Amino acid sequence: MVRRHRPQRVHPPRLDAPRPPGLRLHRPPHIAIANTASDLTPCNAHLDEVARSVANGVHEAGGVPLNLPVVSLGETQVRPTAMLWRNLAAMAIEEMLRANPIDGVVLLGGCDKTIPALLMAAASVDLPAVVVPGGPMLTGHFRGTPLGCGTDVWRLSEEVRAGTLSQEAFLRSESAMIRSKGHCNTMGTASTMACMAEALGTTVPGIAGTPAPDSRLLALAQETGRLAVELVAEDRRPSTILTSGSFRNAIVTLAAIGGSTNAVVHLLAIAGRLGIDLTLDDFDRTGSGVPLLVDLQPAGRHLMDDMYRAGGLLAVLNEVRDLLDPEALTVTGRPLVEQLTDAEIWDESVIRRRADPLLPDAGIAVLRGNLAPDGAVIKPAAASPELLRHRGRAVVFDSVEDLHARLDSPDLDVDETSVLILRGCGPKGYPGMPEVGNLPLPAKLLAKGIRDMVRVSDARMSGTAYGTVVLHAAPEAAIGGPLSLVRTGDIVVLDVPARRLDVELSTVELGQRQPADVRAAAPARGWERLYIDHVLQADKGADLDFLVGSSGDRVSRESH
Ligand code: FES
Ligand code: MG
């Protein structure tokens, strides 16, 4: 093993000389700016400008900034689903960080999968690293009403299908919604993962949620560039910052902000890279009893711009300070809790006081039962309270194509008490575990005014989506999980308070059934082949089995 690119340790020349802090380099530190800017990722398209501010900060602190374009994933552009490529992005970024002569890295992300992929890579290569989240877009209005990305698209598209909104008005609402640069302005996955990056301690304080067009984002990016040089000097690496305490902080934050269910899969994958024993049950255990304090779509009313104006993430964290790990460090070298002292709430209708929460218990619930022996998740904050205990007849779809072909048929035997089941959409089954778990409701029920039903799948859902939706059922149907055994007409019982998801069939009856074959055609080659052969189930973070863990920053051989 050689360490050609890595800084050399210089021991103090004399025993009585002050010991230099951390590492000393023979040259100015090389700071990569891992940049996910791309015209095909509109949410991250402005990151080149942010990168210039980071580079200025690196220069100011005496480092050498090096722009490193990395794999970018645009949620709305990439097919069949950006999640299929998250692990590819993480793998490519990790290898380029290791292979190039760099000492530290600033990670620029925004759209849903980009921050998770960057953090997974940084965790595995373990070079000093700091995140700059690209920030949400500004609030757009349509017919005088603020619109939330994703959340209002789901809502208004149901109105189009119900016949209460024209297609033309729907398209106008869409262009009103996307008003500025930045990522989705709801508490979807992008906003959630920015907050997770800060709660984990991997950003400068107060940056999560800074709107993309806000000049303060560039100032904080410059500060981050300076900090990156300090991280190298101090040898402060992801493995010293990302601990079980910082994951605790992330889970508490996830509940308090009403964040995306996708964070569960991403945090499990990041923890897996670090060898931290984080399990699905930790989300329920740690998140239970954490109040929902942020009144943002999809769990509430407002948008990211409102949260920033109301005091931002630090004000939220200050309200739940006693639930946070007091020792979990951040990239600044100080514990997260010490960075909350000055944080104030300026608008209590957006960020609620601890004594007056939106919901007293907002954690993501982890369900088990004979339909999901390895677990499934539901976000009670975005569900209909009256459906959290429900017993209904299954209506089963074997694929999204099957769903689209039959859902709106007048002959579909379904009513509002039915439980819609979609299978074949897990990590291996689709492949890539797409965001289809919030499946649309049958047109004839929409016409009756029904707007929510219990839905169960092995898929994910967009962080911007809502409804009484059970997701990530594991093991998935494509590998013979029990969802593959359910038939239309079976009785499904959801009991969120008891954390149960069952079909009313005995173990013997289930054992006698043949699993439905819902696997996608096996790809002969390429990434999809590698992915299907190696992807783990959702309850393990859906990483590839051989990417779990860390290889550090050492290169194996010289190039000549
Ligand atoms: Fe990029 Fe929503 S589409 S964050
Ligand atoms: Mg999304």
C-alpha cells in the first residue's frame, strides 16, 4: 500500500516544542470540490456558482481548490429511478476521491440522491469532508396560493383525474411552482437530506435550508471552503464526526421536521459505510415521542423559505436540544448542541414551540408482521389519523404497468375500505425501488371525494408525498417476501399504534401458496446486472453488499 497522495506526518522536532495540531503538509492542501452540477439536474444547476465561492474560501485559507465534477442524479430526469443510480454515484465518487491527489473534499449536493451518494462516498474514503447543500427554491404562487413542489403536484394531479381541474391549468400551476433555482421547496427528500447533513454534523452551522438564490448561501459556501482547509490541518475526518450519537441527532431531527421516509434508507446506507450499528428499529425507538415542530408540506402547510425566515433548522433543534446527543461533534470541532445557543424562533406558526407541537409523536413508525417480517415504514405525520388502524380487503397489483392498466377501470372491484397493494417495486424487483408507493387512487373513488386509502408496497415514495402509505416492505416480493403471496380479496390489517402489518392468513396457509413472479427481466450486463446481484434490502439501506464498509484513503499501487 502506498500513500503517495496523502499528507506526511511531521513529528515535532523537539520534545519541548509545541506539537502541531494534526497533520502538516509539505504543500498547500488540495481541496476537491465534488460538484454535482448538471444541466440534467435542474435542482443542482446553480452549484457551479456555489463552487466558485467555496474555491474563494479555500484560497483564502491557503489551500488549492480543485473542481471535481462527479456523477449527478436529477430526480425528475433519470429513468427508471434515480435510486437505481445512487450506489453507482457513491461508488464512482468514492473511487475518484481516493484515486486523485487530494487531501480533503467539499461535497456539493442538492437533489434527493446527491447528498446521500456524496456522504456514502465520503464515509468510505474517509478523507476530511464537509457538505454544502444547494438549497431550496423560492416559493411560487398560483392563483394567489403558494405551491409546494411535489406535494401540490400530487394533489392537483388527483384533481385533474377527478375532473375538477383542467390539464391546461395544471400545466400553468407547474410553471408557477418552479420559480427559481434550487431544489424542491417542500420538506421532501432534498430538504430532508440537507437537514440530515447538518444534524449529522457535516456542514457549517445554519446552512441547511438556506434558499438557493439567497446571497447568504454563497457566504456560507465561502466559509465552508475555509473550513475544509482547517479540516485537513486538524485531520478531522468523517469517521471522527459520524458516530452513533450523530445518527441519533439525525433521527430526532427527522421526526421534528416531519422529514422524508427516504432518509431512513439513506441514513442506514451511510451508517453501513462507517460500520455503525444502526437498525431500522432505531428510527422508531429514537424517533418515538419526538414532536413534529415544523409546519411544512407534506406534513403541514408551509414551505422551506418560510422555515428559513422563521429561524431555520437551528431554531428547530434548539427546541429538542435535550433529546440530542451532547457529545456528537460537527465539522467545526464543536458539538452540535453548542451551536444552538443563539437560535431563535421568529414565527411560531411555522416553527412551533416544544409545548405546542403540530403532533406530539412524529417519528417514523416501523411495522412488522406476516406481511413485512423484516420491517416496513410509515410516516404517521403525513397519514390520515382515522386510517392508522384499518382492516380491509386487498386489491393487488403486480407492477406499475398492471396498476396503470386496471386502476381506473369501472370494473375494478374496489371501495374506500380496500387496501391497495403494489408489489414488484423493491430494490431488486423494479429494479431500484422507485417512488411509486403513494400509488394513485382509483378514479371512481376520487369522483366520490375519497382522497386517501391504505396503500402497501415494497416501493419508496417521494418525500413530498403524503397519505396512509406503508412503504419499504421487506423482504420484497421479487425475492419471495410475503407480499408475493397475497391475493386480491385477502384481509389486510394495519395497526400503526401496535406497529403491525398483517394479512389474516395462517403460517400454514401462507406456506401453501406459490409466490407470484414479479421479478423484472434479468439484465444481461452493465450496472443493472451488478445492482440486482448485489443490492441489499430496504431495511439494510439498499446499498450494494460489497460497498458496505470503508476502504480509507489509501491507493493500492503507484501508476508507473
Ligand atoms: Fe430535485 Fe425535488 S426534483 S429535489
Ligand atoms: Mg423527491
